[in-house]
Amino acid sequence: MKLPCSECSIVSFRRRRIRLWFLISLGLAGTQMYSPQATGQVLITGSVKDSVTQLPLTSAHVILDGSNLGTITNREGDFEITLPSLPATLIFRHIGYHPARVELTPNDTRVIHMSLEPAAIELPELLITGDHLASGIMQEVIRRKAARRVHLESHNARVYTRITLQNRDRIVLINEAVFDRYFAKGSGIRDVIRSMRTTSDFHEQLGLTLAPQDFSSDHVQINGLSFFGPTHPDALEHYTFTFAGRRVWDGQQLYDIYIAPKSNQEATLIGRISVLDGVYALVEADLKPAPHVVFSPDTRDWSVMYRQNFAQVDSFWLPTDLQLQGWVHVEPNGERVSPAVVEQAVRFMGYQANEPVPSAPFTVEEQLQVDSTSVLRDGLFLMGLDMVALTARELEALEDLRWEKPLALREAFPPTTSALASAVELYDFQIWDRPQFSFPVVGGFIPWFAYNRVDGTRVGAGRVFSVRNNRKIAARIGQSIGFGRTRLGVALNRQETQSLQTSVVYEQNTRPQNGMLIHTEALNSLSSRLFAQDYFDWYWSKSLRASARYETKGIRMMLSGEYSFVDSMQTQIRRPWPLNKEFPENQSIRPGQR
């Protein structure tokens, strides 16, 4: 449903990049002059944490009771929300926790530190019938989504988004924007930026966009590729769904389901989704691009995880937020740069479903556009719009960046010649532990069995030995029937301090070219042996790895280095009875040192 309107000079975001770094100083000065109390509004700040572990809860929802006004917590569990007046009641929610309410009066504190209690899983018995439970749930999710969306002609929402980029030493970019998102059936989505503050604009060169993804869509756009969404009408043809467990959300039952691609030839996702029982709606997604996905030649690595929550808007289920964390290594046009740690926080506000939306944004093909008049006024930030709270580190970096000249990409991420790879693993959220098959310990030894199209049957055994001074030595040896090379692995692990752990590993073994996550070696062995194609391509590797891992509250840092020699392997065997036919050819790789 689109109505004509006189949108003020909407221009394509790609046609006209507006450098607004100088407005940060202006914006901060204006923000200092702005006082919520001057307009009768009340600013409430605080934090949300787990009552048991005392760790911060990311993406907890803070909602004004009886309204659609709300916000989410940032990576450190902090939040800020502007209330129209007091008294008021705030509701705190997070999946897997009991909700909590706080009543505020004009005389109460403006700072709230809330602890949420984990919800005990007291759910009715679930009868699992074979391997079809997860597929049956997803069939119903897809069916009901299609039935709902038939009646969705349009919707609109206000969206706040912030991208933060960091090199090995410091934060080098913070970009914030507020825009209106319009959806019209048959025309898709248009995002019109109304207000923006940015320190540099090179995030686009890294394949990052201010416009957030919607993982409930049939297709999800990431770094120039279109991925099949987990609720695509044909999702069951592209994904394997595995039942993972159940949780509680506001007293209702959630189904957690692992999702993994059936083929390594398509742009697909991998991870976990959560479905609300009864209504069969997607309420949470923890996903990342599958390891086999190949982006453009400029993209050397895209290790990014996405978490998104969904809520009911009228009779429809739409995204309420998005948290993006990870690192990317993109060298546009072959320009040598180092990897970037990326975070993005997004909040959707004030949804209206089946209300008229303006027609002007849909006259332009680009999804992301700029209302240049509104942006130059920067009014929404000066009005104290509720945002996802900046972390203390982001606030400190913003203070420094606003006095600097905007950085170019190569200045922010100069190339490094170090042989060691460093990475920061942000684990406020992560893909849950994958389903695994574990062999029993026999006489202190752990048996090892695997099957694939180059090794045939592979058997072996391993054992872990504990020695003094917090050291452990692990060893494993095995042999395959089809590919006659001995498998060998030796690892030395030492707990240096309570937070620091070091390890050295030597291994010679068959490795999958496209990695493992939901499709474990045990699951792949079973499917290859009985009825399905081998999910992986394989190569031979001899490698020596050394790593040091430091873990502290809220962050895990790892420094690692690896030397390896690799070689191709050819398909050696036929599928056994009852199929008795050739496997597809194993893809070759270039042999040599790595």
C-alpha cells in the first residue's frame, strides 16, 4: 500500500555519499544542550545481567509497559531509554529467563541494575518420532508464515543502526544512522536515512551496510550474495534441520533447531533458530554464512555471526533487533589491508502494519537512500532519540575520532606482514555446541571410526595423559583402508594461569576442504556409508600449530600460528551395498606449503 507524497529530496545513498564527520562535534554539542527533562521526558539508564553467573546479557529487551516503546542492551548489558513521563513500568525480557517488572515513580532512581533469573525448564514430555521432528516443525513454520504474509500489504518502522570497526589496536570507525524502513508488497523494502553521524565512510568498501538484514525473509543479502533464508518456501530442499532442545520464553515453549546446508554448491547459512510452540513463528536466529560459501575475490574471510530476535506486530512476526559480531578481511580492488573486527547493533521501533507508506522511496531502485535535508539537520539525534547504548570503549573512541581527520581504509587497516594470525572472538552470543556422537572410553582409550569417499573406512584410537604442572598430552593414531597413510596426532596443552592456556599440536590426517560445524565427521560418516552423498571434499595435511588463548569476562582472545603441507586426494572407493555406485569426484587442491 503506497501513497504519493512530497518526500524531501531523497537521493540514492550510493550516488551521493555525505561526509558528516564534522557534524559529530556539532551533534555532541547539540546533545549537551538537549535535556529530556526540558520536554517532560525522563532518561533511564542501567544494565541487565544473569542472576547466577553475573555476566551481562546482550540483546535483553527493555520495554515500557502498555506501549511499543523499548530498547535493547548492548554488548556489555547496558541500556538507555527515554520515557515520556513518570510513573511508568518497565518490563525486562530475555529468552531463557523469567521476565521482570520495575515500577518507577518521580522520586525513584534513574539508574536500574536488573538481574534476570534463568527459567527452569519444566515442560511437558515431548514425543520424538524418528528424525522428522525438526522437519515437521519447519514445515509448519513455513506454512504459517506464508498464510500470515498473504495479508501483509505494507509495514513501516523506525530503525537505529550503528557499525563499529576496530583494527588490532583501536576502534577506527563508528557510524550511526536513523532511518525509516518501508515495505510494500510487490516492491520490497526501502530504507530512507533521516539522520546520520559518521567518522568515516569506508565500511561500504568492506561489504558492510547500514541497512540490516531480516533473517525471516525468503532471501537474505550478505556482502553481495543472496542467501536462502531458513523460512524460505523451499528451505527443506536446501537445509537439514535437526532438533536441538527446548527452552522457555515468557512461560511458553521454544523449540531450538540446528540448521545446516544440504549442498555445498549454494549460498546457505548455518547455525541455530528458535521457534515458538503453538504459533510456529521464528523468534530467534543465531546464524552465519556456511563455511563453503565463496564471496567475491576481494573477500578473503567473512567470519561474522548474526543474532536476531522477532516479535509479534498485529498478527505478523517481524524483526526487533540485530546484533552482528565477528571479523572480515576484504581487499577491495586488490588493495592490501589487514582484517577488521566488526560489530553492528540495530533496533527496530514503532512498527505499523498495513498502514499507508510513501511512494517516493520506491521510485528509486536502491534499497538504502538518504533524505539529504533531514540528514543535514541531524534533528533526530539532537532530539535525544533512544539508541542502543554505546559501550564505554565506544564512547572513549568517539571522543578521540571526532577530532581526527576521517580515515581512509588503508590508514585504518594497514597491511601486516606478521606470520601470526590474531583474532578476537566475541562470544556474547554464539552458535550452540553442535550435536556430537561420542565413542565410549574403553580401557582408558577412546576408539575412533570414520568413513568418507577417499579413505573408505578409517579406524584408530586415542588417549589423554595428565602430567604435572597443569599439563596434558593427547595422542591419536589411525589407519584407513582406502587411502594407505597413517593418521597421527599429538597435542601438548598447558594451563599457564587461570586465564591463560597454551597448546602445541602436530597432526597428519585427512581434512575437509569446507570445514565442519553442524555436519560433524560422525554424522557425515553415517550418511556417506548408508544413503547420502559425502558432504565434504577432502585433502591430505601435515600441520604444526601453536596457540595461546586468554579468556576473561565477556571476551576471548586467541593468538595462533600454523605451518602446514597439503596435498590432493582422489576418490578411491565405490558406494557400498545397497547403492553400489560411484561417489562424485573429490575436488583437488594445489599442493604445497601453507
